[in-house]
Amino acid sequence: MPSHLAVFRALPSYSILPMQFVTFDGVAGDFLIRPATAATDIPVGVSQVGYDVPPNLIQALSSNTATYTPVAAQPGEELACYTIGDIAPVVLGAAVTSGSMITFNSSGLAVMAVPNAGSWFGGIAVQAGNTGGVIDIFVALGKS
């Protein structure tokens, strides 16, 4: 099993979930990233594995004074990303086969890219997996 080490650091303009493709946000400002969800988005990497847990979250949740959706980073917080040449884990939105080109769906989940469709992909699957699972990909950017 590979060791995961994300080296590219960026600031998100939106909340970003762990292990999803990210793209630069040309609308919100320079050097900001957001989840890759549109067919026209060019993936630049994959978000970190870990979750962002605010201080005192456990106490607030256990006393029913707060709700929380787990994210890798909130807007303005530093986010580590895997980039070209890295082995990165991704959450699957559909079953994939090992060796297939991996892109993202409108929810930001990893799915197989259609060969010769001319769409952007963000990696090559090094494992097979099923919907909702997590697999490793070799991060490589291109068009199918």
C-alpha cells in the first residue's frame, strides 16, 4: 500500500471534501481552488485525506448545540493537495476498473472517463473499486 503525502498547498474558495478533484477558481480570485464539478473544469489535483475538525466540536455535537458536515477545508483555510505524479486516494461515484482514466462527476466524485470523448481526466486508476469506495489513482492530467 502506498504512503500518501500531499505536497501542493492551496486556499479553497468553497468548502472542499476530502479525496476529491479540485480546480482553480478563476472567478473568486487568484491562487484559490474549489471542487471540480463542471464538465469544463480542468482538474489540478486531489484534496487531502484528513478532515477539518473545529475546536470543541465533540462537546458541541454531544450537547446538541451544533451540527457539522465534515470537510477537508473551509474557505480560506490551507488545504494540502496531491498533484501530478502523486499517488492519491479518491472517493468513487461509480465502479471503476484498474488502468482506466479517472475524471469527476457533478458531485465531485471520481468516475471513469469515456475514452476519446475529449473530456478532462485527473488520473489513472491503480486499483479497481465500487461506488462509495476509496481507491488510489496516479495523478495525471489530460484529455480523454
